[in-house]
Amino acid sequence: MAKIGFLGLGVMGYPMAGHLQAHGHQVTVYNRTQAKAAGWVNAHKGAQAATPAAAATGADFVMACVGNDDDLRSVCLGETGAFSAMDPSAVFVDHTTVSAQVTKELAGLWGAKGGKFIDAPISGGQAGAENGVLSVMCGGDVAAYGAAEPVMAAYARICRLIGPSGAGQMTKMCNQIAIAGLVQGLSEALHFADKAGLDGAAVVEVISQGAAGSWQMSNRYQTMLDDQFEHGFAVDLMRKDLGICLAAADETGASLPVTALVDQFYKDLQNIGGGRWDTSSLIKRLRALDGG
């Protein structure tokens, strides 16, 4: 079993760290809000650290699952950052969805000290984290990944090394690009069914068994029909991710017209106070356009 420092106890990190502890690893957690870390220790045992550096001291692996580029830099760098205390033999595993630029920056800084950095963004939402069935897409050194994969198995249904450093983040961008289009398509289908006087649930029962079926359809259609949007990944976070995707598309020369359009639809939701609604709330925008 490994000694692990886990940085960030949000809706994803909290259960992920719990799975690691339940699998017999020795976990020390850090969270910006110390009370939340104390609550995690009370629920899962393990230990609490006052700084990222303290959590990383003596660790075999340091996992991070924080909010954005700046958050990731803050837990890695500086006198209290993890990099200041990690042994060069330790592997840093970043589960945050961040830009390719910050991944390259931090992998380079830790690599200059002789360490290994794995970018390992996740997909599966809060339910996937709680049930230990996340999809983990990774970039980095083959040997370091081989060491980290059995540890990540505590909360992964599938975990794959896609390529060198940055490949994990690029794969997560593909994931978000695909989701954006799927949710908009599902929103339009359900909205159309309603306008046509059809039973939305009956429509989904039929079409979900054919080529139109998707995870989004199976898991979100009922809450969409019920106008309930507190069940998943927030609009604010999706816009952050789509911004990363669109910036990367500019750099790579990729054309993402649907993603750019859906990003603006999510902006519309933010403008009407829906930043904390889940991503399936795109249907609420269509209803709002009709005065519903």
C-alpha cells in the first residue's frame, strides 16, 4: 500500500480520497477549507495537513483535484506547495481539468527536480466519484503511469495512458467537446417532443434503445423533463472547460463550431442566474426563449 497526499476535497476529490483510504492506502489530505478536511478525517480516518507541502512530505504519490490553473499552481508551487516537500521519487498525479499550458509548465518544473508528473483528468461526475467508477485519461511517463495506475484503480472504472505529458488533458477536452453537442441535441429533442405534444418519457424509452442513445439521455432525461438541474457538473465549470477546449482549438487549428455555439448557450444560462445549474440545463434556455 502507498503513502498518498491528496490535495483538494471538492465534490470529486472528497470521495476519491475516501476510496484510496478504504483500499488500504495511507492518505493525508489537504483542503483550502480546513474544516472540510477535518470532516473527511472524521469520516474516513487518515490524516489532515495544514499545507500542501505537509500533505506531500514522505508521500509516494501526490494527487491533486482542485478547481483551475491558478488553484493547481497554488498547491504545487511556493514554500508551502507540494513540490517544495516531495521526494523526487514521488509521482504527482493531477486529476484537475486544466489547460495544456499549465500541465506543460508544472510537469517541466517537477521534472527539473527529477520527479514524474501524470496529467490524469477524470470524467464520470460526482456519482462516478462516489461510486468509484470514474474514467481516467492520462498523459505522461510510461513507468510513472504504471506505478500510479494500481493506485488510481481505487476510484476508476477505466484508466488509460493516452500518450506523453498533456495527452490526458487533450483527451478530456475531447470528452467535453462531445458532451456539449450531446446535451444540446438532447435538449432540442426533448423540447421538440414537448412542442409536438408528445410524452417525453415515452419518446426517450424508444429512441434511447437505438442510435440516439447516450449516457446523457439515460441519466439526465427525467430530471430535464422535471425541470430539475442540481444533479451534475455545473454550467460555470463547463464554461471553464469549454474555454480551454476553444483555446486549444485555436492553437491546433481544429474547427469546433458546435462547441463554440454551445459555449455561448451556456453563457446565456449564466446571464439568467444558472451558473450553478448542471449542464443539462441547456433545455431551460430553450424553454426561456419560448417564455416557459
